[in-house]
Amino acid sequence: MAATLPLLDLPFLAELTAIRRDIHAHPELAFDEYRTSDIVARELQRYGLEVHRGLARTGVVGVLKAGTSPRMIGLRADMDALPLGELNEFPHHSKHPGKMHACGHDGHTAMLLGAARYLADNPEFDGTAVFIFQPAEESEGGAAVMIEDGLFEQFPVESVYGLHNWPGIPVGEMMVMPGPVMAGTCGFEIKVRGHGCHAAMPHQGIDAIVTGAQLVQALQTVVSRTLHPCDAAVVSVTQFHAGEAWNIIPEEVLMRGTIRTFTPAVQDSVERAIERLCSGIASANGAQISVAFDHRYPPTVNSVNEAKFCQSVAGEVFGPDKVLTDILPSMGAEDFAYMLREKPGCYVWLGNGPGTGGCTLHNPHYDFNDELLVHGVSYWTHLIRRALPKA
């Protein structure tokens, strides 16, 4: 089926592409997005929006009013980059070693800027559109900080919407579904303390490495043998640090990893299972094991009515057959979850195509697909016009 609306004709597309690539070339990490926020604020002011700065240090909020309706809708884009060295060689590659836009936040920022500009030039809606440019999505919870700093008190939107590009989904398609769409994430740190000794005399010590290795193996049973088979979770050990010499069995092992779940009940079950395994394996080996949990992002859960609304908007922009509703949620995490705990809303995935060389997000060869700029601006613009229709 064909789309019922044509994609927008953006006379400023070349300029928007240049902004996106400029941001890509100058990546900034969490709460350090000063150059990026300066660009965003400058552009919003140039478009005639009311600009607010300072929430979560580098956050920027643009406000665009049209008509007389008191209704207010929020749109959010993230701005931060990742601590990753870029391996691309195109002209707009990262100029900052060890920093890279490997998740497409440069594109998200550009698409929301484009929507603000188009709506400012064509204010065919009745109400207030709030454009939220958020810092520190990657691991630092910038959304929560913006909320703590008074985001929704200053801008009492009735609902809020987010968007992420998604490699692997064809360009021109969008994934929208109600309920959980991204997992909650929790870090864990496990310390194993044994008794160090000479590697040639292991009977004189308590081997923390052997104990830790047993625990790594046992943790693989937490999901498969603790949870109901229909419950979803992932437990991954991502770090194992021990020892400095070839001939010494070390005193301690440090392990770290993550837990991904969709519900508090499953999260609690996983944590209790990890604690039981730590206690049992410590006792069996005569070692001491401690575990600490670091609860980070909650699950990202779309509200039903807003998800249905976004399905309708996406269907009108891309065509009903291009709106995917039966894709499994991702075990990745997203701090837009904090905004969805405060307000009803919906978080969608916009197809980025196969990606550079087939790479996915957080890959050193990744680049945002500039073909998406028109798609994202069209979606955001139509969403505001549908949510805040003129009488």
C-alpha cells in the first residue's frame, strides 16, 4: 500500500545535512555537549523559537506556539556521543580521538532541528510543540537529570515522544508497538576474596580465580534455570580482573556485568539467584564473595494509546504496510524510559537501512544514514499536526 502523504520537501535539506555531519565530526560525551548545545540553541533561535538552556547542564529546550490551544506536546532527541574510536575515513569522521557518534544521536538532533524549522515556517497546528534536546543518554541518565531539574514543571506536556534510528530495518519503515520496547538495565560487581599463594603450592591458598570461574559458569544458569521460560532476561559477565604475575595465585578477583529485564519482579528474581550462587560457591570453596547491584535505566514502556497514535501517524507518512508492529523488543536500554515514567508517550525505531558495511549501533564503522533526515522530519511534523490539529 502506498503512503497516504508524500514525504516533506525540505528546501533546507542540504543545510540540515551539513549540521548533522558537523555534529558527527565533533562528538561530545555525556554532560559535555557544550558545542552541540550551542549549535542547537543557535539554530532554534534562528528559526524563531523560544529557547531555554541549562537543564541537565547542556540540555536545550525549544518552544514553538501556534494558535490558541493550551495543549502541549513534547518531542525528544539525544545529543551525546560514545567513548569509542571511529574507524571511518569519510570527510566528516570524528575529529576527537576516542569519541564517536556511533549511535546516531547526531542524526536524531538534526531531525528534530529540521522539524522545528519546518513547523516554524509552516505553523499548521494549534497548541505548543516542545523540542527537547537531551544530553547524556549513553549510560549517564540525562533524561532523569532533566526531569529532576524541572523539565516537566517548566514544560507540562501532556505526552512525550522519542525516536531512534535502527540499522537492520529498511529505510522508509518504522517499528511501533505498545508495551515494553527496551529493557531495563542493572550493573553488578562481584568481588571474590580467597587466599593468595605461590602458583606451585596451590594447597596453601584458596584460589579466587577457580572460584570466580565456577561463578561465571554458574551465572549462565540464572536465566535458564531460575526464571519462568516465558520471562525474558539477560545476564552477561563482561569483565574478569585477577592477578599480575605468572607464578602467583592472586588474593582477589573482580567481576562485572549487566542484567537486562522488562519487569521489577524478574529483576528481583535474577538478583536473588545471583546472591544465592555467590553464597553457595563461596561456601564450597572456602572463599568470600560479595555482590553489589547498580540499578540504572528502567524498562522503556510505551503507553497503549500513544503507541496506537504513533502507528497511525507512521502509517500515514510511510504507508500502513511499512509500519512494523510485531518486532521483538530490544534488550538494549534507553533513558527515555524516565520520561515515559512521568508522561504517557511512545518511543519508535526508524529504519536506518543495512548500515555502513552492515554494521549496527555502537560499531566503530557506524554512520547515521542522511537519507533518514527527510523521513524523521516528516514523521515529527505530521505527529505534531495530528496531535495538535487546527480547528
